[in-house]
Amino acid sequence: MPRNLQFQDVDVVCAWKLKSEGLTHKEIAEKMNRSRSGITNLLKKRENYAVKSRCGRPRITTPCQDRRILRNITKENISIRKLAAVPGIEVSKDTIHRRLKESQNVVYKKFARIPKLLPRHINNRLEWSKKFMTWDLEWQSVIFSDEKKFNLDGPDGWMYYWHDIRKAEQGKMSRQMGGGSCMVWAAFGYNGFTDIAFIDGKLNSEKYADILKEYLLPIAKNIGGHNYKFQQDNCSIHTSKYMDAWFRQNNMNLQEHPAVSPDLNPMENLWGILVRDVYNNGRQFETVMQLKMQIKDSWAKMNKEVGQRLIKSMKDRVFKLILNRGSYIGY
């Protein structure tokens, strides 16, 4: 007999009519061309025939507990083992693990490496935030820049993943020292991006000036406006006497930037977006040339609206920096 067929209202009426005539469940099933078990269940449930029985174990956590699990694991930075003993949660580690895997907003990853803030750094960051706390549209005239290293085997620090112990372990090819790498420079403003510049050999002030001359100066006013300001970090190559003279010679205004402050440079966020696309789906490369081609392709796909959102976030970064009293703000 056919199984797993949905009963319609007319089937219910027909089954009960045949039942009232004294037919057995087997005879009703034969007349209606349905399974005997289906007819038995139909007649047993009566008016609740359309309500399906729940299978499996009942869910042990409430929606409130699920939200509390996600909130505590992301804000308190505690382990699953310790979270299992928190009052109001008090469930097994396996249950917490399942709730984390169910969420689309939580991933298992390494902490980002950030430089240590000394008291003088915190004070400088706080003074900087107070100086620019009134800026809003002014940030649209700033061109943000930075350098980034890319490895053949993947980004520095690599990644973790949730592993199913019933399956073979997953692995990624790894070569000594990454097998090769390339250093790149790029910048972006509210109205667009520069091209990617690949740095050959060790970067010094002379090379840095040549990069700015070739990749930034021709389009600086297009992406930052006629009164643009150029932002860079405070590494010695950028702040040398050679570069000070070069900036004056080319009439470039520099945007003040506190030391040890990657969270105040939206270029760092743009690098993160680029890295995810370059190494999408665990992509690795055999040669530096292949890596460079992929970096170019991924950079070319960068959306101008993404850069605009990052620059608009500067107002919020300054505000959070004041609230955090100069400490890192999590951007």
C-alpha cells in the first residue's frame, strides 16, 4: 500500500464513514488504497490527525538560554567548559557546542594579534580622539593607506575549524616559511581605490616615495578631493627625514595618526576583506606570480561602497575610543 501520503479532509470523512459502517482498519485501508498503519493513526488521532508527532529528544535549552550562551561566549571570552557552569545556563559542553554551531554569527578563530598599548600610547590616542571628535564629513577627504604581506599557503596565523571526530582530519599544505610571499601597498579614499603596488625587496624611504609617486599622486585628488589628507602609520620608513622633505616638495598634507593604532585605520579592515577573497575556500598558490594575479583580481572586485562604509565608520571609532578611554575599540 502507498505510504507517507498526506491525508486530505475528504479522506478523513471517508475513513470515519467506513469505520461507522463496521469495517476494520485493514478493510478501510484496502478500500482507500492506503497503508493500514496510516489509517490506524488517522482514526486514533481523530481531529488532530494533521498534527505531526515530534521526533527526537526535546530541546534542553530555552531561546533565552540560547541568546545568553552566544552573548557570554563572545563578550566574556570564556571557554565552553566554564560557560557550562554559569548560573542560568548550566548545560553540558556538548549542548553549548551545538548551539554555537547552529548560529551563523559565531565562528571559531584565533585572536587577532595587536601591539601592546603603553600608557603613553593610550594618552596619545585619547588626545587624538578629542581632537577629531567633531569630524564627520571631513573624513571623506582622508586617503588611508597601509602595507600587507601575503603568503602562498595562506594568511599569517592560519585558521581553526570545527572538526568532526568521526571523519578524517582536514589538513592544509604547508611549506617552510610559507613557501614564498609578496608585500603589497594600497590606499583608498571615499571616491575610490589606488591600484595595488607590489613591493620588490626590502622597503625603504626611497622605494616608498616612488610608490606614492606612481600609484597615489596621479589619482589622489580623484579619490580624496582637492583638499585631501594622506594617512599612514608611524613606521620609521614613513616618517624619515627623506619622506618629510618629499611630502613638503609635493605639497601633501598628512593626516595625524596615533602610534600603535591599527584599529583607527580602516585600511586594516579592507585588508581583511581582500584576504578572505584571495584565500577563499582554503585557496593556496604554487608560485608568487599566481598569488599576485589573484590579489590583483580580488582587489579589482573591491566595491567602492565598501570603502565608503569604512570611512563613515571613523566617526563611530573616535566616539568609541573616547568611551574606552584610549584602549582598543575592537575594529
